[in-house]
Amino acid sequence: MAITASQVKELREMTGAGMMDAKKALTETDGDMEAAIDWLRTKGLAKAAKKSGRTAAEGLVAVKVDGGKGVAIEVNSETDFVGKNAEFQGMVAAIADAALNVSNVEELSGADLGGKTVAETLTDKIATIGENMTLRRMASVEADTVVSYVHGAVTEGMGKIGVLVALKGDNADFGRQVAMHIAAANPQALDEEALDPAVIEKERQVQIDIARESGKPEQVIEKMIVGRMKKFMGEVTLMGQAFVINPDLTVEAAAKEAGVEIVGYQRLEVGEGIEKKEEDFAAEVAKAAQG
């Protein structure tokens, strides 16, 4: 298949690879972006596998904690301006309160909000504010101690990133430190057991291919993979990551020192995983000129 310049540009931005290397990777993988990233990694040509898409959806994440339960919700809008609107913020806060009494986002959509459902309330706000809005996600945790943290807060309990941490034991100060760590480090899972087996196997295969490129014998490669997979787990799992407050300790070791067990967490970031079609400025002006 024909490889376009835009595909090459996207792959270069994701990996830091050179233009010709990016083009070859796409050619070798028939234009499959994910496979091309892995191909570049195998050849040692990718600086990093930056796979996070361009986030386009705006809005707010709100968190709410009541006793041993915490909830986080994401309500999207078309522009960042709406997220600063007091009327929109009030609606998001009310939806977060309602979330404490339901189990999932479907139930939340039908929950009562002053005589109207959440879905109906959103429809009304679309009419008055003039932008499309959606209730996208809800997450919750329950434990002895639940702590919340909002990064980039625009008002109390809501902002761009919301984190909930569930602890067995009582140490809210430590829980808040862990929540701040999660906001910054964005782990993929709590521990190795919670990580998707497909993710583990894919990384293992990439590391095997990289090692084989070096020409080392299989018995040496096996030992190399053990070390590399341990390093990978230390990068992507919360318990294995170096604690931002004290990098000499892993988060797991820090929790033991604090006398608690981290039993779960949730992290929501506004627009996470939503792609936005972007046009360059010249194209935007041309479209406007055409009416």
C-alpha cells in the first residue's frame, strides 16, 4: 500500500525516528502504525513509543469522596472555555454527588438531579450554553480509606486530572502523596497481576526481538529478557514505580513504611484517548473563506 507523508509525519512525532526510517517501518508493516512503532523499537530506531493520541475533548473531571467510597466522573464539552463556566461547573458538581449513589455511568445517566435525569439536565445545558456536552466516564473505589486529588483544579474537586486512591489502613496524608504520584506518573495498572497479559506478552516479544538483533545466543537473551521485563514492570505498574516523594523507594515499599496497603486507584484525565481532527491554520482560513 502507498504510504502517505502524513503517516510518516505522525510516526516521526510518536517515536522521534528519522524520516526514512519512519517510512521504511510503515512500508514493512503495511501502514500499521502500532506495528511500525514496534518495528522501530526492535531496530533500536525509536526514541520512545509515544502512543498517546492528541486529546481533543475538553471539559472537567470531578471527584467526590464520602466515607469509604470515592467517585470520579468526566463530563466533556467542545471548548476549554466552557470548563471555566460557573453554570457548567455547578452541573458537574451535582452529577458527581449523584454518582456516589450509583454503580456505573449508565445508571448515573438516568439518576435524578432535582426532578430531571442527568441525561435530561445535560440536554438542557446544551441548549442554554450552546455546546455539545457528554457524560463520558465514571469510576469508583471503596476501601477503609479513600483519598482524592485533582491536578489543574479550576475549582474545588474538579479540574483536568482526577485521582482516587483506595487504602487498607488509615493514612490519608500518604494516600494524598500516592494520588499526586499517580497524577504525574500515570501507571497502567496497580501491579503485574492487574496488568493486561496481552500488554506484557507484547512487550516481552519486542524485547526478545531487540535482543536477537544484537546477535547474542538464546541463553544470554533469556537472562536479558528477565531484567528488561523487570524494568518494564517498574515503569508501568504503580507498585513497581519509584515513588516521586522518595525515589529511593518503590511505591510498594513506601506503602509498607506508611503502614498501609494500596488496594486500588482510579485516574481520569479530560479527553484521554479521544482523537481530534486538526487542520493547519492555512486550511482553516481557506475553509472559512469558502463560507
